Amino acid sequence: MSERVTMPALGESVTEGTVTQWLKNVGDTVEVDEPLLEVSTDKVDTEIPSPVAGTLQEILADEDETVEVGADLAVIGDGDAPAASDDDGQSAPAEAEQADQEEEEQPAQEETAEAEQPAQEETEESSSSGDDSGGGSAGDGTTVSMPALGESVTEGTITQWLKAEGDQVEVDEPLLEVSTDKVDTEIPSPVAGTLTSILVQEDETVEVGADLAVVGGSGSGSGSAPAPKEEPKEEPKEEAPKEEPKQEAPKEEPKQEAASAPEPTKAPEAPKAPEPTKAPEPTTAPEAPAAPSGSTGSGAAAAGYVTPLVRKLAKDNDIDLSTVEGTGIGGRIRKQDVLDAAKAKNQPQQATPAAPAAAAPAASAPAPSGVPAGLESNVPKSKRGTREKMSRLRKVIATRMVESLQVSAQLTTVVEVDMTRVARVRDQAKAEFQAREGTKLSFLPFIALATAEALKEHPGVNASVEGEEIVYHAEENLSIAVDTEGGLITPVVKNAGDLNVAGLARAIADVAERTRTKKITPDDLSGGTFTITNTGSRGALFDTPILNQPQVGMLGTGAIVRRPVVVNSEDGGETLAIRSMMYLAMSYDHRVVDGADAARFLGTVKARLEEGNFEA
């Protein structure tokens, strides 16, 4: 008995997805909920698990193919996978019978059919031999095109070529990295062979379907190309399979040469980094990381599929990915694995006084400037005096922020909150909380709880505008602004009004981690009714947030600072005391929310935080 695996609904308004990688092959045994394949949508990459246990008998959607929600992806059954020869044996007699019928019924079309069949057989054999021999036997090579990377995505920007012209590539080996609105992804090679031509340069934006590169063709063993093409014309069905095994032998030779002599692969990768060439001053510094850069690329290939974020992080920290043990699904290397490797690498350097000066200039650089940890710029200093195109995510953020200001009438109200009691509760519970929950207890869950409770009392703030109607939401779904390397993303904590401080702390930590590691799903990015942005985590006193449309309210939390303030004593007098103070800034849509409404809402949040009743 067999069961079909279909494309699930991957989020609100998502109608299709692109198959980026199959994690299992035909004939593999899979368990229930074991990942079968990876699918890319507008904003995220996600894995599709197997609904049943059995054998993967058939793959119905190829990689880079875009399919609609509900479409069949694969067939999983109890028995072994059907052999390809059985299908051929069944299809060949059927074609023969159809040919006999056509000869009897339409003798006039006999010559046309005979003329078309050899031509089709030649093209099929040339393409198949090109796949097996690495594209060497294909006269024009195989063109790699920009795939459809999600619904409504019409173009992508080339961020980095992972291979140079003349390099050998294998089937499904990553050729380049492409950036879209929300995700960075890799484009694999559809065939094995030599990368003979790069048609699009880095930082160039191209539309879906545009040609990116050519694999095979002239310059990759063209001397052997005529023989396979001429001989199949006489005996296409017999000699083509005989020559395919012969072409596999030279296919393995480039692999061995590349493995034994890694220097040619490092040479083309060194000039790929545009930053050192644009900034002449640090010419000596980039030369040292040139070797780790090459080893990072080879390590990524050895470690399997690695996201661009992880590869960039490894390159910045001079980590060879081939030495990193992945803790993700199927042994995949995650961002945290690279961070742990970098931390372990720096520990012995800090123990010896001579090593940090030579091996870790980046770690010693912030010391003279006095920049506190966590406040370093996310833009490398080597970009000074340079110019680059905006990333897709940066363009989307810019467009939506301008649209938000044009759509609604926005202004900001600020109140001051005494967080002393919350700080005492947090200090008493944070050690036990981290030991029990496995995550740090910050001030944000307390603020989120107070916000969710205030939204219940003030439903006019927990609303959105649709045309000429105001929609008052029945649940409190908090969008949490997360700072990522690519830009600001706001995943959603659903039904935050039903959670306590511990539940909110776990939920916020979960969506933040999955956002930074690009494991967030489309459902987690939609449905928010109110947004919290924690700019105080970087020391800002307060800001004036721009609304996250179509929401009508957004709360900005400032830094918590200990300073002297006037407080009322128990005898009714006034005294000076050192308190933990914070500013709360709320931006709101004046089309729906008046200033008095905003002040009442902030007053409710302020009172809830200052009472500090969070011991439970």
C-alpha cells in the first residue's frame, strides 16, 4: 500500500512552493515525521516531513520545480521502489503498438514520424550524455537559469559565485548564492561538468528564467563530443548506453585531481571578496584570511548543504566548515555550531598573550575604541568609502516603511516606568529559570505580559484598518522585532494573552532563534496584531517606531537605567532613591487611536510593571 506526499499549506496567502533539495532518494527508507525535502516560499525555507513510514518509491517533483499547495510531491509505500527497467519495458510495447496503428491508419505521415523520432532521440541522448559526462559531450553545454524562488518573487540578486570559470562541478553542487526579498539561497548545478561561462556578475539583479551560467560545452572535453553524437544516429538505442560507462571514467578523474590539488580551487575564490579590493588600506589583513576562505568553501562542500548565513559566519570567524560537527537535522551545520566553534577557537588564543595580536585582530580592535560588547556595527569597517547595491530585504524594508508613513497618520507618546520591582523579581528568578527552561530571563517577557494584558483592556489599540472598517482582533498576537544580519524581521508570538512570563520567554526565544537561523515559517511571520521593538537592548533611551501595517500600535522599549529619582516615602513625604527607570514609547495610528487612548494604554502597561506582581 502506498501513500502520496502532497505540498502542505505553508502559511497565509501562500499558494505554492519551490522544491529546493530532496533529503532522501528513491529507494531510501523513511520514518514518520522524518524530513523528506526542503521547500522554499516567499520568505522562508522549511522541511516537509514524511506522513508515514516506508520506502520512498517515487519522486514526483524535481528540485527547483515550483508546485502548488496540494500537489503531489512523492509516493511512499511498503515495498521496494519500482525499477526503472519495468517502466521502460511497459512503455516500449505501448509505443510500438501506437506506431503500428499510426502506420495502418495514417501511412502518409510515416516519413514525418520517422524524421522526427531520430531528432528527438538525438536530443535526448545528447542531454543525458551531457549529464553523465559533466556536460563535455554537449556542444553548447547546459544553461543554468534563475529558478522561481517563491510566490510573487520575480527577480533575484547574485550575491556570490561559489565556483569560477574552469572549475569542475557535480550534479546539485552549489554554483552561486542568490538573495531575494527575505531569503538567501543557493542555486545548484543541474548537471556535472566544467563551468565554462559565467553570464551574470555578482551584485547584478536578474529576473526569474534568465540565464546565469553555462556548464559543459566548448572547453570541457569537446574533442569527444562528436563521437557520441554521430554514432547514436545509426544505432541510438544500443550504442548510447554502451558509451555512457566509458564516459564515467574521465568523470571521476577531475574529482581526484581537485581533491589532491586544492590550490586551483582556492585561487579563483580569493578575488571573489569585493571588500578588500575596494578598501586599499587593509590589503595585508585580507591576504591572511584568503586561505580560510578557500577552506571554508571546501568545508562547506564536504559538510553538505550549508546556508549562506552559516557560510558567511564561518568565513568571518575563519572557521573551516569541514571541521565543524553539525547538530541540525541530518547532521546539518547550524549557526550555533559555527558560533560554538569560534568560541572554542578563541579561548586558547586568550590564554596565550602572544596569540591574540596575530590571530585575532578583530577581537582586539574594539578595545582601543572603548566600544562595549554588543554595540559593534553590523557593517564591516572595510566598507568605508565604498558603494554597494541594496539587498532585497533592505529594499523591502525601505518600501514598507515609506508606505507605512504614507498610509497612516503616525505619532508617538512616551511615558517613564519604574522597573525596580520587576528587576528584583528577575534577579531572584533568572538563575533558576535558566536552569529549568534553558533560556535567559530578560525584561522583555515581563513587558510582553503587561502589554498583552493592556491590549485586553484597550481593544481599540489591538486593531487594524481594512478599507473603511476597523477590525478589533479577538486575540493578542505580538509581533517581536528581531535584529538579523540581513535586516529587521518581525515573527509573531500567537495568543500571547494566554501565556505567563515563562511561556512568553520561551516563545520569544524560540521565534527569535528560528528567525536568525532562517528556520521561521510563513505562519510565524503573519497574523500579528501589535508589535514590540526592544531598542533598549542596544542602549537607546527611546525611539519613535514606524507602524507595522496594518497594525495601529507599536511599543518601543528603552534602556533600563539606574538613576536617582524622587519617590514617595511611607510617611507621605518625598525622598531621593536609586531606581531602575525605563521609557516606553508608543507609536499609534491617529486615524483610529487618539492621544488619550494611547496615554490610557501606556498608563495600564506602566501600572502593571510598577506593581511588580510577577512572582508566580
